[in-house]
Amino acid sequence: MDLRPASPSPSEAALRASGVVELLEVLWGFGRDLSTGPISPSQLRVLLAVEGTQGINQRSLAEVLDSSPPSVSRLCDRLQAVGFLQRRVNPERRREVELHLTEHGRVFLERQREQRERELAAVLATMSPAHRAALMTGLTAFQAAAGREGPSESAARTA
């Protein structure tokens, strides 16, 4: 007799994962509330995309974000105004403008991640080691299935 729980269907797993995502958004919201420069989720996506591809141009960024170039331009304008983003003319293609995080932008993302990690660590500390190990196995498989790298791999690639 097999006493292991039945494997959930993809739709059951998606429903559970959606609930977890909502909880994570609440936890991450606490981090944004504590930050010195609150930004919108769209602006955060811009910063993360630029961090992953320093020197990306606005047209490519619009494609990555699946957004219109004018919308991306406005987001970049706001991020430049608060000192998180810098536009530079590409030295090889003078008509192209590259986007780069400023030091202020890098520090902001670092603080956001630190706050998130503290909030998550507090929750994870209440879980048993076996449950944390199972979570890591599941998250690793999910990340591989989604074809996405984690922040540490992204940072190492751009360093």
C-alpha cells in the first residue's frame, strides 16, 4: 500500500502556487514600504531587466517587457529622474541609447533583495528541515521548467 500523497494535477498545483505568489507579493510589499524610494512593480521590472542586461536599448527592453516603446520610455524617464537609471549614447552606434543602472539603482535593488530575504527567512525558519528541502527541490524544478535563472546566476553572468 502506497501512503504517499497523490501527485496534484497541473491545475491544482497552479492554484496552490498562485496562492503562494499572492503571499509573496504581500511579503515583498512590506519591503517596498520600508524602502527609501518606492517604485511601481513596472518600474521594478525595468530595473531588473536592465540589471540583467546592462546597456540594453529601449527598443530591446520594450520587447523583453512585452510593452510599447512609449510606455517603456516613460518608465525610464521616471527611473532616471529618481536617479536609478542612466541613459548613455552607444559609442559604436551613436543613434542608439543604452540603459544602465546607477549606483543608487544597484543599492536600491540590493536593499530590496535583503529585505525580501529577511522576510522569507523568517517564514522559512518556522518550517521543518524536511519541508525546506522539499521546497528547494520543487523551486529548483519549477525554475528549470520555466527556463529562468535565479538572481545569483544572473548576477554572476553579468559580473
